[in-house]
Amino acid sequence: MNQDDLFKKVISHAKEYGFVFPSSEIYDGLSAVYDYGQNGVELKKNIRDYWWKSMVQMHENIVGLDAAIFMHPKTWDASGHTSAFNDPLIDNKDSKKRYRADVLIEDYAEKLRQKAAKEIEKAAKRFGETFDAKIYAETNPRVKNYLDEAEESVQRLARSLNAEDLDDVKALIEEKGIVCPVSGSKNWTEVRQFNLMFSTQMGSTAEGASKLYLRPETAQGIFVNFLNVQKTGRMKIPFGIAQTGKAFRNEIVARQFIFRMREFEQMEMQFFVRPGEELKWYEYWKEKRLAWHKSLGIDESYYRFHDHEKLAHYANAASDIEFNFPFGFKELEGIHSRTDFDLKAHEEHSGKKLQFFDPDLGENYAPYVVETSIGLDRMFLALFSSSYREEILEDGSERIVLKLPMPLAPIKSAILPLVKKDGLPEISREILSELQLEYSVQYDEKDAIGKRYRRHDAIGTPFCITVDFQTKEDGTVTLRNRDTMQQERIKREDLASELAKHLNMSNLLKK
């Protein structure tokens, strides 16, 4: 299955099985805004909980915060968002479609890297075990040209954006022959900067209303509460503050389903360190966050690091953990060394001293900051798309299954009475009551047992528990595993302990 077909099936599956719906669909929807359905909201909550537990619960020097969406407008002046939170915009005159100019170039470079990867893959099959991919990439003219051109393109893009030379960005698009994905034409407008902030008003009357912004990131809520958390929590350097919450951006191009939306949720942690130690902690959190992703059991080939060529104005190092979505490798999580920019900027604009007294050094200083920031919606899409499987079984039949990490599945177990009579529903309801104290479980009595199995495979339910006539005789039930489809008889009283081996989130946290 090619990537486009896979992506279409993922989107269709998400809607059909109650994971994601277009917002306000009865009114033809709202561009780049989505609602999470009954199964989607559970999966999203489980991802958030796993992040929170691994970041806050498992670190004694990291605490949580929930800052308000509305913040004083000076917050965004200090952070630089009001004047500099821009993306380079370009329009195609024929299709009338709007694009981010930097994304067009980055996608062009990625296609070149994919061409190189295919050539390397072919060579590996041809030369066998003795093949050295690194040497081949450095010596094969075709592969080397692909990789060199990709690298030259992104480096030139970075130089142009850093110099705010938008004319050269357009020149680069034209020189590389980049076409509009819709019209196929090269008829481009000039490149312009586009501010991503959403503004609104607060006040009892229109005349007296003050201008506010919907926050484009959650990080600033952490910075303005730095002193509050430090003093009330008696925190010592190094320490972190974590937060999850909604952010809003007036995206130029909001495409690719829930990958890029105008309303989205972030999971961020700001880690405060001594000046001069930020790059050590930057490397630490790069590896720590990659290990978190790998703990979910997704194949390592789905992940890669991408170090930034163009650094944000506040950063001295930055890298993305990229994920191989159905539409290619894209950013999933960012790790940034933000220096002391934010705290010093807020000091200047607020007139308040935002410093830490280090008793070991005997001095006050504004800590440096290492940030980890992951989009919850993107993480949802990464898990959902990589878990989607179409399998042909031994008997020739097919099934669609979501092989989600079991502790994160929206429904942990389904209780299925074989028939709707002879006391089996009553026993099933009793088991439901016992298990729902610990897990999200579902009672399901509609359709034949085989159809019920397939339905729960499709939403990723790890275990189905079938109550049949033998249950009445010896107190055993049939426990079916989603991944293996193997069935075993198990005593009713052993269900909780057996499920715990697979479903408890501690199984992931231990990795």
C-alpha cells in the first residue's frame, strides 16, 4: 500500500470508528478544526497521562503547571511573538493555493533524500551482507548528488530566512523547479511574512475592550510563573516545569488531517539549568525523549533526529524528533536550548527580577532553559497511523486491526456474552462491574461473536472476554488476545491479575 492510500484509509478509519470527526460537520465543517470522538478522546487522554507520568511522576525535580490560555499582552511582546512569530507565505497564481515557502523547499529536500534511500536499498539487496550503506552514500555519484543537493537546499533556505532575504527564498523555489502540488505550475507570487497569532478582545463594552491573544504556545505560561513555582516548591537547579494545554495558531496551510491544526494541544517541559550547562542537558533530553518514544514499541525506523539549520532567535541549539507519518518524515517533538532569553526578556518587560539564588555558587542568575515540546495531536496521529494494519489470516479472510500499545488503548477489554439469554448477560455485567474499577471496559452483545471480535480489533481493544455456557459450569471465560488472536480459558477470579500484566501503564514506565 502506497503512502497516499494508507493516509486515506487512516483518516477514514478514524472517523468510522469514533476517533476523530470534522468539527461542526453538519454545517460542512470548519477548516483545520477537528473533534475527538468517544474512542479518540480516550486514546488522547491515555497518551497525555503517559507523558505526564513519565515526565512529572517519574522525576522528583519536575513539577506540573496549568497556566491560563489568556495572558497579559506584554507577555507576547516580551517573547517576541507579536513582532516575529511569522511564517514565509507563497501563493500559486494558477491553483490559488497558499503554501509555506519553507515547507515547499523542505519537502523538495526530503524527496531527494527518499530517492537516495531507495538507491541505497537497491544496492543493499544487490551486494548482500558485505554492503556498507555509509560508504556507498559517500562514493556513489547518483546518491551523493541527491544528498548534496538536499543539504545545499536546506542550508541555503536557513541562510536566507536568517537574513530575512525572502527574495532568495523565492529564487530557490524557482531554481529547483518546485511546482504547485495541485496545479503542477511554477507560477508563484512573491514570498511574504505571515503572522500566526490569533487576536481577540476582552471587556464589557466594545469601546473599552482590550486586545488579547490566544496563546500560540504554552511555554510562556511556565516562564511567567517561574518565581511562583520556584519559591512555593522550594525547587533547586536543575529543575523542570511541565504543562499540557491548548494552543492556537492562524496556520497558513493547515493540511494533513490532525497533523497541523489551528487549535491543538501541546505537552511541554521547560528545564532550568545553570548557565554553561545547557548543552549538556540538551543532549540528555534529546536521548531521554527519544527513549520515551521507543518505549511505545514502534519500530525504530519510524524515528530520526533533524538538527535545525535555522535557529529561532532565542535558541543556541535545536533538534526535532521526526516521525515517518503516512505523508513522510515530519516533526513530532522539538528539543530546544532556549538560553536565558525568555526569563531575561520578561525581566525587562515586567520590571520583576526573575532569577535563582544558587547556594552552591553563592550568586544570583537567570537560569538557562532546555525545552521539550511535543504536539499531542501529532502524537495521536503517529500512534494511530503506525498501529493501523490490514492482515490476511490463515483462512484467507481479512481483518483491520489497530495494534496500539496495550496500556494506551481506548478500550482495554470488551466483555462479550455468547448469547443474550440463559444468564450469560448477567454474568458478563458482573465481570464488567469488577473490571471497570480499574480499566476502561465495554459490554458488547450485538452481532455474532466473530463480528464483535473484528469490531474490537478495529478500535484496538487488547482483550475480548467471552462468557459462555462453560462459564456457568466451571467459572472460566475465554480470553482472546488482539495481536495473536489466541484464545485461552482462564478462571474468572484470575482475570484482573492477567490483564494487569499487559494493560497497566507501569509496564511502559519501567522501560
